[in-house]
Amino acid sequence: MQKKQELETMTKKLAPLSLAMVAVLAGCSMIPAYERPAAPVPTGYTAASAQPGAPLPSWRSYFSEPRLQQLIEIALDHNRDLRIASLNVEQARAQFQVRRAAQYPAVGLAANASRAPASGSGDLTNSFSVGLAVTAWELDFFGRIASLKEQALAQYLASEEGRNAAQVSLISAVANGWLTLLADEQLLELSRRTLTTREESVRLTKLRLDSGAASELDYRQAESLTQAARATLAQQQRQRALDENALALLLGQPLPEDMRASLTRSDLRAAPSMQTVPAGLPSDLLAQRPDIRQAEQQLVAANANIGAARAAFFPRIALTAQAGTASGELSGLFKNGSWGFTLAPSLLLPLFDAGANQANLDSAQVGRKLAVAQYEKAIQTAFREVSDALASQSTLTEQLDAQTKQAEAEAIRLNLADLRYKNGVASYLDLLDAQRSLFSTQQGVVQVRLGQLQNQVTLFKALGGGWDAETGQASKAP
């Protein structure tokens, strides 16, 4: 009973000290004050006027084609890279919780039994104890554990931003893959139509050769051009299969059968144009691009690591305590008068470590410099991607317009060359040249149209769109 009263008295005396320790722990930190580095890019884009704070549309409103929306949803549910990124977030969250738990004492049930000779007499004595124990709880006076917790928190937030960046890349990759398949279908249709026309040309040339109205040279030239069209068709069929396999990898499963069937009835001309997205100011990228935010969180983590390295130069104070019952006989446990407690603080001041602490601090400081460089590079890369996409917008539009008009001119030229050949005014070589030129120009129209649509996807991705509109911004750690 007396020990119990002593325990209560000691607890009352330690209460103010505990409050003072908590206050010291809350106010002491070795982490350098964080300042966001200045963005190493110009204040505006040269290719377009910027709109401050302009919001980006969600990926659902930007990619309005229903089939493409369905494919993006499938990819978000089944893509393995995105799943890995999400699991990395969960792992980083758990690691943060481990660091946070280190700030609090771990209480466990301790049971001990020992048998040793008594001092002086040499008789063997027994000792039994059962109670609650706190083992080597570090009192974080100098903020080492708090710094490690802040580092783990920043790494957790960085992993969330990495997951968001992976989602942006996945959405844009699926959109580009879908557009590529539509372009493949249009090119296949063009090649089949061209091959049919050239096979008919070979048949007519053979009839003219048999009747003496054409030379064997004309026939061989027509046959050569036909085989070239057949080779182009085989190449495009192979590329079509490869592009579908690439899209299936992004989806995490094969292309749905209804989607595969609908592709044969579609081409790039049916793809709707995407809405114009506001470029905003370069500073908007800091808030919109998840990869930039990821780099900044990694910088915050490196900054917190310096605090932990600094705190390692100061003493570590640990507390071991146990409260329970003890007795020399097992049957005496839990009886009156057997209750008690032990309190054992310890202090370790580093005196000589062969320069290990200084090396850790130097490494942490260099790590922060690396994080600053990576953060600045992420900003510069984002600025270039946006500038490139903006610069390509107007030129691709002009190129498509010119390419379309060239294809129309080549179609007229082919009709005229065919009339001239049939009337004996021009050689068959002129007709073949017109056919080759028209086929090549028509292919160019498809490629430029594909480039124009994919550039719109690239601009949406470069501005940071597509990561939080549907899934919601990742929740922050408590």
C-alpha cells in the first residue's frame, strides 16, 4: 500500500515535467526553413497569350468520344503501372505511420523470471515480475524523430503526386493509342482502295498489251506499282496489329470485342476535335502539374533529412520504465504490497564516431541540392513541353490545310493524266507518277491529322490536366 502511495506521489511530481517535455519537443526543430526555389523559366509563353489561373477541363469533358472514355475507364481500373503507383502510395503511407508512431512510447506487457545467488550467502533466490513496460522510448528533445516523420510525410505526399502523374500519362497514352488505331484504319482503307485501283489498272494494261495498244514497259510499270501498294498494305496491317497490342497493354486487358468491331467502321475523320485549353501562366504549372509537385515534395523531404542529420550531433535521451508487481515467489504476485515501478532514463552523447555524423549531414545537404536541381529541371521540362505544344498548334493547322489542298490538286492531276494517256497525249509513266503522288499525299493528310489531334492530347497532358477531375485529389496524410 505504501508503494502505491509513493507511485501516486511520484506521478503527480512528474506531471509538470512531462508537460514541459512535450512543450520542448514541440518547439525544437533542426529542419532548415523551407523556401520554394524560384521558377527558372520565363514569365510567359512566346507561342500564345496566357490566361492567369485558367482552369483545365476534366478528362471526361476534354475527351468527349464515348468509346475513348470507355477505354480510359478500363485503363484506370486495370493498368498495372497505375496499380503499382497506387500500391507505392499505400506503402509510403504505412512508412509515415511508422515514423509518426516513434514519437510516442510503446507500452507492452512484460513478464520476467530470474534465479541467481544471493549476495553474501550464496543461496539461490527467485525473482518474478509482471507489469506494463516502456522500453527505450527516445525523448525527442532535438527533433530527430520529428524530422524523420516530416521526411516520411513528404515522401508519402510525393508518392501520391507520382501516382497522379502516372494517371496523367496513362490517360494521354490511351488517347494517343486510340487515335493511332483510327489513323491505322484510315490508312488501311486508303491502301485497300489504292490496291484495288492499281489491280484494275494492271488488268486494263494487260488487255492493251495483248491488243498491241500498250508496251510491255507500261505493263511492268503498272505491275510494279501494284506490288508496291500490296507491300504497303501488308506493312500497315502489321503496324495496326502492333498498335492494338500496345493499347491492350495500356488497358491491362484485350480490346473489347464490340470496340474492335466498331473500329473497322471508323477512321480519323470521325474523331471529334478537342476543346481549346487555356495555357495559363508558367506559374500555374506549379499547381497543375503533379510531377512538379512530386519534385517539390521530394525537396521538402530532403530538407527535413537535414534536420535529422543535425539532431544526430546532440544527446539522445531514452526512457525505460516498468510498473507492475514483483515477488520472490511466483505465488506472491498480485498480492498486496507487491506493486511497484522502475524508471530508468539514459543519455547518450556522441563524442567520437569517426566523422559519421558529419558525413551524414554533408550527404543530407548535397541531397537537398540534388532535389533543388531536380525540381528546377521538372519546371523547365514542363515549360518546354507546353511551349512545344503551343508552337505546334498553329503550324499543324496550316500544314493540314496545305496538305489537304495538295491532295485535292493531286486527285485532279491524276484525272487529267488518265485522260491524256487514254488520248495518247501523255505517256503511261506520267499516269503512274500521278498515282504515286496522290497515294503519298493522301497518306500525308492522315499523318498530319493524327499529329494535330495528338498535339492536343500532348498540350492537355503538359498543362497537368486529367489527374483530379474524376478520381478526386489525393487525400493528405493526417
